[in-house]
Amino acid sequence: MTKQIRVGGVPIGGGAPVTVQSMTNTRTGDAAATLEQIKRLAAAGCEIVRAAVPDLEAARAIGTLKEHSPLPIVADIHFDYRLALEAVAAGADKIRINPGNIGGEDRVREVARACGLHNIPIRIGVNGGSLEKPLLAKYGGVTPEAMVESAFGHIRLLNRFDFDDICISLKSSSVPVTMAAYRLMRERSDYPLHLGVTEAGTVRMGTLKSAVGIGGLLALGVGDTIRVSLSADPVEEIYAARDILKAAGIRREGPELVSCPTCGRTQIDLIALANQVEERLKTVDKPITVAVMGCAVNGPGEAAAADCGIAGGTGEGLLFKKGQIIRKVPQDRLVDELFALIETL
């Protein structure tokens, strides 16, 4: 089991549930716009939110965000240690830094001292694209071993200043490198791990890479908090993250849709039907499994594990519950009858 840190009132590690994070893409200094986005993220299921702090205006805006945000605020700092100090003073719940890019040891000491004084954890963010040149030379490029050695170098530096309230991330745009780095780190330490595949891409490919990388690690018991990085509205990151947690068997919140891939036996527009059901399930919060099947051959039997479902046919379909057929339903009433059944569960 990993150590535990607390980000505001949210625990990470130490047996706590895996949490979902995202990052705002508004200008942090525009507190009103940033807060509006944070509230949208919270409504989608985000539990911790990070904001970029590139300048003094952004650092000072952390105070306003903290005052009105429904989520704990993580300040993302690069290069200027003074921004970290300002963010801590403004009330940030956590600081994300790369200790190697904010200057000499005296500056790291100041950040560690401020965070320690305010009981604020630090996430050491190791990124494959910004590894130290000596490590790149030693390992011949970006490797899991190089990333882990980088992390331990930063840990030792913070430990030197009596600071150990630490979370670690080891992100690369390569899924295999990312997975290997996190597994190696988990073998060698008990710090909580923030999982992510960096620069993952657009919604389609980014979700796929994150599902393999993040979901694969979670299935192996590695990881304490996650952020899916997408070139998209940050709310899409939350939808993807929660689906990954569900697929990995980590959480069972809300409904899960299962549907067959269609074949020559399919006698309805299954793809449109499944999409319609998926969209309507967004308003359902019951932890149930709902099946949309293409024909009576594979319908109730193959989806017997589902709590309820529908199977299509010519002009009509079957409504079933736990594999048992309830009745035949006209095709144009299938979805409405399904959701009427869901209301009774």
C-alpha cells in the first residue's frame, strides 16, 4: 500500500479510492472563466483540478479560485519558484513542480519550507520530454529507468529539506515507456502515484492511449489518482477517466452499457440504437449494466449478466431482465420501454 497525502479534503493513496483529476485550459488570471470551467468539471465527476500558474496574476488568482471552487486546487508551477510561494500563500491545496527546473537548491528549499508550513503536498512531475541531459546521456534516451532515477533525484532533494509529503508522476507520450516507468517506481517506492499518458492526443486516440496506459496500470494495482490528457474540452477528460475506471473494475458508479458489434443477423439499426441508449443513460446514476443487442440469437442469452436490455428484430424487439425475456415490444418503442424498466430497478 502506498503512503497517503491529502489534497484539500481529498485523500490520495493509502487505500483511498482512485481519484479523477483534470486541468483547466482557461487563463487562470481570469478567475470568473476558470471558476465556470471548474464547476463544469465538478458536475462531470472531477475530484481535483489543476490550474496553470505562468505569472503573478495567475498565482494571486489561486486565492479567488480556492474561495469559490467546489474542488481542491492544484497550482502548476514551472521555472519560477516565486510563483509557487505566491500560490501557497494564496491557498493552493497542492503544488505541482519539477524541482529540477525552478533553480538552485535554495529555491527548492523555500518551496519545501512553505509547503511544509501550510501542510500542502507536492507532486513531482517527471516528464519524458524534459528529462535531465545527464540522464538522457546515461540511458541513451527516454527510458523507464531514466524517468525513475529522475524522480528519485527530486525526492532526495525535497527529503534533504525535511519534506516528504510527495506524490509522483512519470509521464511519457509512449504508452509502453509510461507503463514500465510507473511499474518500476511502484516496485521501488511507496509514494502515491499520479497516472497519466502525456500528450496523448485528440479524444479518439488520446482516450485509447490513456485507456491502455492508465487502465492497464490500474488493472495491475498500480496508481492512486489519474488524469486523462486530451486535446479537447477538459470535461471530455473526465468522461474518459470515469469510463476507464469503470472498465478497469475500479469503480462501479452509474450505468455501464454493453452492446454487440453487429453482424449479418442484425435486423435493426443497432449502432443508432446503442448511441441513443448511451446518450439517455447519461441522466441515470444507478450502478446497473444495460445491454443493447442486435438479434434474439445473441440477445438475452449472451447478455444474461446485464441487469436489463433490449434485443432487436424485424419490426419488433425483446425487452429482457437478467437474461429472462419480459415481452416483445414494437421497434419504435424499444428505448422508451427499456428506460421505463430501468426506472423500476
